[in-house]
Amino acid sequence: MIKRCISLITVLFILAGAIPAVASLDSGDVAVRWTSSKSNTSSHLFSVTYGNGTYVAVGENGTILTSNDGGDNWTNRASNTGKMLRSVAYGNGTYVAVGDDGTILSSGDGASWTTTRRATSLHFTVSPTATGGLWQ
């Protein structure tokens, strides 16, 4: 639960203007000690999620970044799309990223992404909740 709160706080911090830097929080001092780390991208980031030990952030031009060390270091991942990715979520062992023109990508590990669907001009966002690893 604390990691989900940290993810939400991180998203808010990113959207508040720390782009392209990514912030992380030392959970020992909740909301007291923030550190900034370079995201290694010039793309704007719009959403971040946490699952299975990995943070995943998504943004413009199909940008997908992952961090396995709490946000200290970020790795660029191939999304095979140039579309804007607006949201990312994790549940039931799967990351799902969605964006413009009906783009839906999925990944089991956050590193390798597969295009699931792109058949509409709609722009998607997600905000699911997962309980016990199940989408609700």
C-alpha cells in the first residue's frame, strides 16, 4: 500500500514540473526527504505505476521507462510506438499502458512490450484498482 501511495505522489510530483526528472521518496520519512533523479529522457512523462518490484513510467512519443531500484536509475524501453502514452497500471502480473489513437500495450515484466490493440481514434487513460492481483 505504501508503494502505491508513493507512486501516486511521484506522479503528482512529475506533473508539478519536475519533468524530465523523476522523484522518489524515502519511505522511512514519509513525505519528508525527496530526492530527484534523472530520467534519461527529454520526453514529458504522464503516468507511473509500481508492481512486482518495478516502477514503470510512460509519456510522449511512446516513451516507457523502468526502474528496479526505487527510482534512482531509469532505463528506456522500446514501446514500438510513437503514440502518446497517457496512463500505465499494474495488476494480475501485467502492466498495461494506454494512449492516443487506441494504443494499448501490455508487458509481463515492464521491459518487453506488446501492442494489444490500436483500432480507434480514441485517447485512452486507465485508473484501475487491483486487489490481490485481480483487476477490479
